Amino acid sequence: MAWTVYGTPYSTAAMTNASIYQYFKPQSNIILKATRAWVIQNNDPSYTSINMKIYSNNGGVPRTLIATSTNSQTKAAMFSTSNSGVKEVWFDFDPLVLKQNETYHAVING
């Protein structure tokens, strides 16, 4: 039985900037300490590790970097037995105050 996974493909170049992102808008003032994301890997892309960055908003796209995760996830640890797969990963942050109804952008970089 085959399975299908939907996601936004990252090229090697896209993993070094903020061109692919997920926006979010807290419904109350929060302190962000960690996030989780699902990573889909196909055909052994070229990266060693990934981290997450949080950006402010500029008309619906990332503007200013406001935080970088304090940890990273290595490709070897995430996909040690296969060049393709799906993995849930966690990113930790130093406590970051995010304001209610402000839009922010989460970006995974490699």
C-alpha cells in the first residue's frame, strides 16, 4: 500500500533563507519556549542539520529575525536508516515573549 505526504519542498538554497515559512498568530500574549514541526525528507537532500528561526511580520512575509532555536536537529539523527521519511522534531528557544494578534513566521533553516 502506498502513502502520500503533502508538504512544501525545500531546495538546498531555500534552507538558507526565509523564503519558505509558516505564519502563526497567538490568540493571547505568550512566552514561546519550544515548537514542533514535521519534516519530510525525500531522496537525501543536502544539509547536515536544521534549526528554526522566528521572524516578525512584514505584510505577510518574514521581516526581522527575532529568535533562533537553541538546538538543532541533525539529518543523521532524524533519518539514520533511510534517505526518505517523515519525522516530528522539536526546537527549543530561550523564553520569547510573543504578543496577542501579532503575526510571526517560523522558518526551518539548514
